[in-house]
Amino acid sequence: MTRSVWKGPFVDGYLLRKAEAARSSGRHEMIKIWSRRSTILPQFVGLNFGVYNGQKHIPVMVNEEMVGHKFGEFAPTRMFYGHSSDRKAKRAGVPAAPGAAPAPAAAPAAPAAS
């Protein structure tokens, strides 16, 4: 369910103050934020934010297409490395899926000439 229109977009107050200070000073350094739930406003376009993903701050450069989205959408919290069974299958040399093509067989050795 979306947020009510009469409430307006949610943005943490400290985030607005930090963005305004960065824009007025003219510095182009990363603004570290922990508020993944805040909505990106048009005032943030052109600023560089560091959105915390639970381990580190992911750099997010805000552009016009991001307005209306949440900061958390641009800093993923989980990294998918693949299924462990796929790695085991590749190591053992067996096909990963039952319908997959078999591995190519070795060429037969040539008979010795006498």
C-alpha cells in the first residue's frame, strides 16, 4: 500500500538539513546517511549520498529518474553468490541439471603401430 497523498513524501529531518548545507557550501563530498526509508526529493538531485546497507556506505549519485524512490532501493543489503549445489556440481564434473547435456567424452587412444 502506498503512502497517502495528503501526508506527502517521508524524509528524515536531519537529511534535509544535511542536503541543504551541502548545496549551500558547494562541496561535492559524500553525505553519509542511515535513512534508507527516506524518499528522494527534487532538492537532492546532483548530490552524492552514502547510503548505509548494514556493512558500509554505498555511494549513490542522485539524478532526475530517482526522484520519488527510496534511498534503500539503490543500496542492496544482500549479496547473492549463487547456490552451493551448483558449485558442487561444477567441481565434481557432473551435470548440474538432470536434463543437461553430458560432458564430452575423451577421444579413444590410437592403436600402436607394429
